Amino acid sequence: MSQQNKMSLNTQQPDDKGYFGEYGGAVLPPDLAKIMNEITDSYNEIKKDDAFIKELTMLQQTYTGRPSPIYHAKRLSSALGGAQIYLKREDLNHTGAHKINHCLGEVLLAKKMGKKKVIAETGAGQHGVALATAAALVGLECDIYMGEVDVAKQAPNVRRMQVLGAKVVSVTRGTKTLKDAVDAAFEAYLEDPVTTLYAIGSVVGPHPFPMMVRDFQSVVGREAREQFLAANGTLPDKVIACVGGGSNAIGIFSGFLDDEDVQIIGVEPGGRSSAPGDHAATMTYGKKGTIHGFECYLLQDEKGDPLPVYSIASGLDYPGVGPQHCYLHDIKRVEYVKATDREALVAFYDLSRLEGIIPALESSHALAHAIRIAPALNPEQKLLINLSGRGDKDMDYVLEHYPLEEYEQQRLLFQ
């Protein structure tokens, strides 16, 4: 093992150019690179500012509702007949997902930098809602770019953003999903980078965003490690989270990366099939490429252009992935697997029926993998899943495409 690998992975920082190993960086034109350097300098200064830390901590506690609890899903565990399943309840955060963790940090940074507006992309709408919420809290304008397909799938979140005062821009080009929303948001940002901050919604994009969003999300991992030890006297055997861009996953993973006895698993969207355009399983089928100003594993064609991607979970349908995830994959610290649409939908209903918790379709991918592996494990083993969001936003879509009657006929956990 190299000296770099012996360093703490929990607190790993990118190099001076923003790379985790060979992934990351800021692959940008000079004018935009200068702006990113200014954001990096401002963030590096503010993260050491006691007043900033105090304000963010206060908002996490009194506004977000942190710490989010860890819940032992006893009925689900019993039905599976194997390992015990625990949930880190990020779905209980204000706005219903983990996204508020980094959105609060980003809007506070924007305010300190004298910005007037924040711009962002969103897929499932959870980042858009969280950013619109945080922008309203501090008095900033907010524009959210969202693919037309996702606007239709996630209508409740679109309405929430609008009620909160955000302008929702429907993106009608390309696949009309998350990648195209990112493209449009970047273009809008380039029109006025002086008074605007692009508040990226995951651990992707040019440096410093993969580092910065990771830092704001690391509160999840710190809490989870302390809570699990306090409740059980031991660490979980496995920590599992869904991975699209990778913000919720790196948040909880960051609390356990130095614990070699803890297996860490990221679950990608396997979609409808393994055919290109039918999934968004970047680690499984991708190779190194460049997208949106950074280098990462990328689903790409022979020319290096991003392939169309798909997932039933709008927050996961991105052809790239965070650079730190790519690094963790290469050093084999994190295992990346996939779950299909159908597996995620079954998990969605299973948790709802057995625990009275309706999960987001994104989180349902992590649950699906836990449901897949738990029956073969010893009942003494403990699985910790990051329940990154709640499923209110997905109700209409799920009931239309996978009706209750179809689930009732299968009743997989009750056979």
C-alpha cells in the first residue's frame, strides 16, 4: 500500500489542482478557471472562520433538524431472516433529503462572497428544493434548471421550488434529463459569474465543488459513526448508499473509510438493462473521461462524448460520478454494484409496507442491495443504509408505472 493510501481517507483532501488520484481537477477555459480559483480561495478561508462554522452548525441543528437519527428496521430485518438493517434517516431533514446539508453551506458562502443569485441543476428536484429553501432563508435569488422529463416526473418538487420563490427553467434539449440540466445551468452561469454562484448539487464538477460538497455532507458520516457506536457498541459490518453523482454516499462513507473492517458499498442505477441508454451505472460500464469541467469515470461513446443515460430515479441519471468515488473504486476501498429499476421499486414498497417509511427511489437502490444480500448473512451482522431522501416526490410516478396490484401479486418478502 502506498504512503498516500496510508493517509486518512476520512479526511482526504485533493491535491493542489483538485485531483483525487487521477480524477477531478478543473478542466476549464482560463476565464472560468480564474473564477473557480476565487471560489476555492473563498471556501478555504471561510471553512476556517469560527463565525461561519457557528452559523452553519446552528442552522443544522435548528433549521435542518440535525442530528438525523439511526433507526433499526426490525420488521424488514425479520422478514429477510438475515442481517439486521439500520437506516440513517436523512429523509427526516427539512426539505426531505440530504441535499440541505450542502445547500446551506453553499448559500452562506455565496452570501459571504457578495453574490446576488444562486444557480443550480436538479434531477429528482431534491437539490432544487433544498437550494430554493436555503436561498429564501438568506435572501438570494435562485434559478433551477431541470430537464423536461424530470419536470414531468417530479411535479410536486417543481411546485415546491416555485412556492419558495425559485425560477424553474425546463430544459428541452438532448435527453431532457440531469446531464442536459447541468449543461444549461453552466451556460447560464457563464453569462454572469460575477454576481452569481453555481451551487453544484453533488460531488461533481470542477474543483473545488467535489471537495466542498463532500465537506458539507461529511456531517452524515460523523454522526452515523458516533451514533452507531453509542447504540451498538460496535461499528456496522457494511455501510451502503446509492450513487449517482455521489453526494449522499460520500457523506456517509467519509465517517467509515478509515475503518478497514467496515465494508463500504455504493449502489448504482442498473435501470432497465445493461444496454447503453438503459442505465446509469457509471462505475460498472464507464471509463475515464471528461465532463462538466472534471475527469471521472464516464459513460461515453467512441468519441468520448457522454452517452444518454436512464434511471427510474431522476437523481441518479448522470453519466459521470464524483472523482473521489473514482479514486476509492480504484484503490478498492469501496465496492460499487448496481440495482435495477425493478429491484428498487420492490424495495420502495417493502420498506413502506414493513416499516411505514416511504423512501425516495434513489435511496431504494441502496435498500434493494441490502434486501438482496441480507438473507444470506448472519443475524449478528449489521447493515447501515443511508436513507438519503423520502419518497413523497415519487408517489405519482411509482403508482402509474408499478401499481400496487403488481406488488401485491409478488409480495416477495412474504412468500
